[in-house]
Amino acid sequence: MPDRLITPVVHLLLALAALLIFLLGFLVVADVLGRALFNSPVKGTPELVSMSIVVICFLLAGHAVQSGGMLKADVLVGAFGARGQAFSELVSGLLGVLFFGLIVWGGAMPALTAWTTGEFEGEGALRVPAWPARAVVVFGAALVVVIYLGRAIRAARTLLGRAGV
């Protein structure tokens, strides 16, 4: 049941990340051409690119976890057998919940503060609000927590012999 709810969200975030990467490509090309041809770069490009990299990473994190694309030693896990693989999945799920849960816990208040105080990045001509990037980090990490928790629960059920429950 949760996978049916989470998968469309993960795919939407994947599409948003792809669109953002596509648009950033145009921004960087315009900045380079403006710098080379007119000695006038696009203002705020470094700020936009640096914030976008963080946003893109957390937009893609849910897809990376859900698709099994996170880093793991397949050779070692494959040698464990079915129960060993389930145990490995359980441990990695719990560690993922812990790690990304700490990101949510540590990032929620700064995201709220950035929203209420109007925090921004950059000086001069372009001031980029910081709250969207902070909010995406918290949301993306929370989504990953839910995905890892689901994987850990499935692995625990497998270990307990209740895979179909």
C-alpha cells in the first residue's frame, strides 16, 4: 500500500529534478556565453547553481533508495543467502532511517527559520531565498525515511517468516 502512494511522488520529484537540470544547463551556457562574448555574466548564477545542486540531490534521493540504486556491496550481500540478505536489508533500512531522520530533525527548524526570517543566499544583484532549498532537503529526507522504514519492515517480516503478511 505505501509503495502505491510513494511511487508517484518519487516519480514527480524525479521529473522535477530532470527539469531543473535541463534549465540549469541553459543558465550555465548563458552565463558562459555572456561572460565570453559580452564580458557580462548572468548575475546570480553561482548562487542558483550551488543551491540547485543540493535541491537536485534531495529530489533524487527517494528514487535512488526506492530503485535500489544506493551504494551497497552486492558481492558480499549475495554471499549471505536469503536470510542474510534480509538481515542486511533490515540493518541498512534502520541505518537509513537513522541517518536521514537526523537530517530531517536537524533541518526542520533551520528551514522554518529561513522561511520566517527571509534568509537568502547571495549579495548584490540577485538574492536567492534559502527556504526552498532547505524545505526540499527536509521533504526529500523525510521521504527517504519512509522508504527505508518500509524496506526495514519488509525485511523484518521476511526474517520472521511472515513475508506474505
